[in-house]
Amino acid sequence: MKGKIGRNDQCPCGSGKKYKKCCITLITPTSGATWIDEEGLHIISKGTKPSDSEIEKMTKKYQNQVRNSPMWDEMVSEFGKEKAEELLKEFKAKVK
């Protein structure tokens, strides 16, 4: 699959960590697929649909990981802290 992220690849969130030590912990599928494309990070796994509260929890964890990554420093530098916080609200876990 084009753009598939391996466990030992650098995490696409920009943290500088290996994927297995970073965003893979948001959802750990027992089987399925993980990839990144122009829409973002995708994970397909067996199981039940996450509840709204679980999706909110994943979103908050993802946003905190962005705040602790080099990407956050770049966002604040380019847009200012207030605008960066606004933009961060667009970083959400979604179920399709």
C-alpha cells in the first residue's frame, strides 16, 4: 500500500519519534491496515465503532501529541499562538 507507515518509521505527526512509540498508541489494531495520505492518518481495524467519548479522548490525545511535537513550534512561529490554537482544533479523530 502506498504511503503505509511501518512501526519503525518516523511518526508522521512530526514528533521525531518512531511511529510505534507515538501515534500508533492512539489505536492499536489487532489486524488491519494503517496508512497516511493527503487526508491524514488512516487506521482500519476490526471491532466496534468507538463511542463519541472515545473519539473525543483520541482527539485530545492527538492534539496533545501535536502540542509536544516540532510541528507545534512551527505553527506558533508561523501563525502565532492564538491562531495555532484555532488550527489545532481541526486536528480531530474521525470515524468514517
